[in-house]
Amino acid sequence: NIVSINARSCEFKEVDSQTANAFLVKNHLQGSGKTSKYRGALFYKGEIVQLMTLSSNFKRTKDELHLDRFCTALNTRVRGGFSKLLSKSLTYAKESNYTKIISFCDLRYSQGKVYESNGFNLVSESLSWGWTNLKNVYHRLTFHKNKEGYDSGFYKIYDAGQRKYELTI
């Protein structure tokens, strides 16, 4: 049974990393992710129903943020939630002198339409893969070189791929 909520009925709040991580572990397919700089949440009747986190990677560039996680509570739909959270994120990004937001869409779960309808541009699409020991699947960066993976008895498995999106601020 899916609960539908309108974003305008929700209250926006920034949350601490502990609160965000607990919500993500419970509700996101990939768990909590990286340590985020910004964590915006929508609350409905005092409970978090949706969350967006942003982080930066100063090793690559100082002017871009990465939308690392966007997550809705299980069995819940928040109409307009992505747009509302993105709007608040853009305010943070502008105040912090970032010039773009980057995000990746895992094509196993989504086609990226939410990005396109919110002003993001498609930058690239690529095949994605992971490692398996025929019991578990591991992230592709588990091994720094293919040889390490193969030498450790693992096999490469390919999935549906990913798309990279970018929003210029």
C-alpha cells in the first residue's frame, strides 16, 4: 500500500549526518553513501519522508557538487519532492559558490526522467559492471586493476549501465 503525499504539505529541514544515514540505511538500495556536506529532508507529520544529500570531491574540482543520494521512505510517494529538495539544494550551492551539480542515474532502477524534467543535461551514458565470486556482488572499484579481480578468483558481471547528468547553476 503506497502512501502519496504532496511536497507542499511537507516541511523542509536540513538534518545532521546521523539522521540522514539512518534514513538512507533503512530506505535506499545502496545505503548511506559518502559523507555529505548538505542533507535536506522533507518531513510529513514529524517524520522524514524524503531526503537529498550532496557532497563535493575536491580531488576532481572545487566548483561542483555531487547529488549522492535521493531517497523516499519505503511505500511512500512524494509528488514534487525532488523539485522542492533540489530548489533548497540550489540555494545552498549558490551560497557556497558551486557552479554545477553532478548526478549519476543507475539504469537498473531509473531512466533519469526526474533529472531531465528538473533542468539537468545528459552528459554521458556508459556500461557499468561489478565483481562477483558467484555468491556476492561487489562494486567495480573493489579492485584497482582488472588483473587483481581475476587473480582473486572474481568474475566481471555487467549491468544496465548508468547515465551522468549535470545541472549548471
